[in-house]
Amino acid sequence: MSERAKMQTEVPMIELNNGVMIPQFGLGVWKMTDGDEVETAVLAALETGYRLIDTAAVYGNEAGVGAAIRKSGIPRDEIFVTTKLWNSDQGRENVRAAFTASLKRLGLEYIDLYLIHWPVPAKGLYVETWQELERLYEEGKVRAIGVSNFLPEHLDNLLTSSIVTPAVNQIELHPKFPQNELRDYCANKNIHIESWSPIGGSRGNLLAEPILKRIGDSYGKTPAQVVIRWHIQNGLIVIPKSSNPDRIVQNIDVFDFALTDDDMSQIDSLATGERQGPNPTSMNNN
Ligand code: A2P
């Protein structure tokens, strides 16, 4: 088996609550500029065996993601594409146009997973927005629908007035901010968690923690690989961002070792409960 094919078979698939299968590991493209940067990164990732690409309308790079997918020559149905509805497009009358614009920029016929990017509670529109996502889902334009940055109070409101349970909730999650309560809540509702900023983003200095280096050294792995492996062993779907070809290869190379229970609890001990990113209760950017 070639290295590339081997890598591909090593990424586990997770079954979402509607039966759709999603790779447990993929590439996040937040902060990548459209054009060369995102195209090069997505193409490198696909060539390395990544099959999940996570973008969003607000990232401004859907066109480059689509171009890289086409350039790769990989059949569309072997790649899982996620994009997200931006805050200013919430509301019954806006969703369909926003979705169609994303599809067009990506140059795709359908999306695998479409998410509401933030609840924006100040607007009070996420329930009716969700009902529009349900229509897109019923029409077969998206294979699964979900949310991002939703807290239990927002999910409770959704679930009482909707038919479809979100397939995923994509949230900030890393060892310093492990979100244990929200994970329990979502597990009870059969909503899968996807971790954004999984290696702590650029701000938290997570990767400089000596524990991670110590554990990594014992397996010949980097701190980033240890953290990605921690997500995998926690059953989380994980989408580290990298535009660097070497780190793109490094980040997927986490399926040939396993952390022990002791390693896992040492990593758990890094929890501070502090977010790096915005708080969903007050994130109202348009
Ligand atoms: P770069 O794109 O130059 O590789 P997160 O996905 O948690 O938000 O983290 C993204 C940040 O971590 C980016 O700044 C990215 O930079 C960096 N990064 C990605 N992979 C690695 C790695 N294996 N080691 C160190 N830094 C990494």
C-alpha cells in the first residue's frame, strides 16, 4: 500500500446522528487568504490523505477551497466539505441566498455539513435560521446540518422548536479549555463535538507546556501531535489549521501511537477553563 493510501485508511470515520459518516480528522482553513495560500494548503492536505475540509463564508476563502478540490482530482464524494452561515445572514429570508452563494463560491453541487456559525443571541434569530437549514437538508442540498459555538441554553431552544437535531456542535476545545459540561450535554443529545482551535490557536501557548514535550518525546512525536491525539482518543472530531506543508503532514501523522490513561490525565491537568476565543453569549459581530 502506498504511504498516501495508508494514511487515508488510518483516519477513523465517525457516524453522525443521521447516519452520515465524517472523517474524525481534517483541515481547518480559518485565517488562510483566498487564492494561493488556501489552495496550496488544501491541495497539500488532500494529497497527504486529508478528506475533511472545514471552511466558512466569513473566512472569505471558499473559492480557493473549491479550486483545490477540483485540482486534486479526487472524486467529490470522497471529500467531506463543511462551511458555515455567517451571523449577518441569519433570519428566515437570508439563509437560502447565503447558502447558494457559498455553494457557488465553492463550485459544488452540495455541502456535506452546513453550520450556523454563532448563535448571536442578541439577534434572537437562530431558531428560525435553523428551520431554514432544515429545509435545505430536506431538499438534499446538504448531507447534514449542525451548529457552532452553541451553549446548552441555545441548543435547548433549538431542540424544542425543530425537527432535526444538530449533527454537530463545533466549539473552541483544547486541553486548556476542555468544555467537559458542554461535551456531556451534547453526548446526551447525540450531537457530535468538533474541536476548533484544537491545538490552542496562536494565543494560548498550549504547545509550550513542558508536559506535552515530555509525553511527545517518549513517542517521537511533537506537542501538536500529542494534543491532536488527545482529541482523537476523546472521540472528538478535530480540524487543526496549518498552511505550512510540513505541519500539514505532521498533524495527520497521529494514527501510529496511543496515549496511555496516565498521559491523558496529565494532559487533562492543563485545563484552566479559560477561552482563547469569543464567548458565544456576547459574540454579536456582523
Ligand atoms: P501554521 O499555519 O503556520 O502551521 P489551531 O488549529 O488550534 O487554531 O492552531 C492553528 C495555529 O497553530 C496556526 O498558527 C498554525 O500555524 C499553528 N500550527 C499548526 N500545526 C502546528 C504544528 N504541528 N506545530 C506548531 N504549530 C502548528
